[in-house]
Amino acid sequence: MSNLISSRLGPVGVAAFGLALALAIAGPTDGRTVVASPALTDDTEVPARLDLASGDRELRLTGDFTEGLSDRVAAMLAAHPQVERLTLDSDGGLVEEAIAVGRIVRNRGLATHVPDACASACTLVFLQGRSRTLGPEGRLGFHAPYAEGEDGARRAVDPAPERAAYRAAGLPETFVAEVMRVAPADLWIPDQGQLRAAGIVTGISPAATVRAVASAEPYPSLNATQNKTIAGAAQ
């Protein structure tokens, strides 16, 4: 069954999201399960790291979608045109950046893969893959969009851009409506059966060990993006 994780969702860190997933998977499965995790109250942004793997045919994106990420992804792919797949491990971030990265993925005909976790804005990128696979324990997390102000308060925003992006990616209207029903402070994690039935996932890949090489770019410094849309477009 699908799980509903109750938490403060923004850029909370892949490790925290992984812990929440473990709690949800271990919890009851009779309907939608609510799991509260103190680890998910950490709002520290971790700008995504980009690494090459699999003989430079794979680009791995790990971390948050912060400002400028789409430009970094474009530069990385321009320097390594042999890349065929984007592997995602992220709990989201700026939806504008996610939409831009998704456009790059679609235009280049890249496959997308999630070995562990991809949530919130990250799903907008995953959905643009030519083929879209999960690892055996891979999970996707969805919720309605919101914006965060300088005071840290979250407010609902117009969901039209996200709704349009999901529909343009081919998601059924019933699935999109379910996503928009999830409060910004919650996270809906459909099971793999639901994802395949909705056409979101095209396959499940066997577990594999992939050795990543050193990143071709300097690791970005941590930054705090204030008064930016975290999982939705600000009005």
C-alpha cells in the first residue's frame, strides 16, 4: 500500500528522507500510514553533487535542486555527450530548476533512474526520462507545492504549474489529483505497483553496485535560498 509521511518537507536531506522511507516501509500497510520523524525537521540545503559513473555513460545527481543546478547539468552534459542516463537521489528543491533539468532530460532523450529516493520537485525530472526505472528499494514521494518565506513559514501556492507539468508528462488526472491533495507538510509514497499502473515507472532494475568517478566540477558550497519556491512556483 502507499504510505503518507507526516513531516516538514523542504530540502531535508537524502539521508533524512531515506530514514522516513524506512520507517514508512516498516510501518503498517493497511491503508495510508502516517509516520512522524524528527529527522525531517532539518531544512539545511545540500546543493546537488554531479558525478559521472558507468564509464561516463551515467550522470548521478545527489542532493537538492538549488539555484543554478540546471546550468550545471547542461554544462556537464555538454562536456560529456556520451551520458545516456540521469540517476537521481534527491528530496527536491526549487521547482523552477527541476522543470529546467527535466526539459534537458527530455530534449536529450536521457533515461532516468532512482536507486533510493526521489521526492517533491525531483519527481518532475524523473518523469521526463525516456525510460524511468527504480531500484528494488527505490521510492518516489509526492506532495502539493508550497513556498517558504524568510521567516521559514510555508504557505500554499497556486498548484497550476506543477499540475500542468505532471499532466504534460502523461500522469493520469486521478493520480495528479491525489498528489495535489497531499498537504505540503506531508509526503505521499505510492508503492511500486501503483507507480507502474500509472505509467510513471517503466521498470524495476536489479540491485547493482556502480562506481562513481570524481566529479568534473568543483563541489558547490552550501547556501541558503531564502524566500524562494521550494516545491512550487511562488505566486
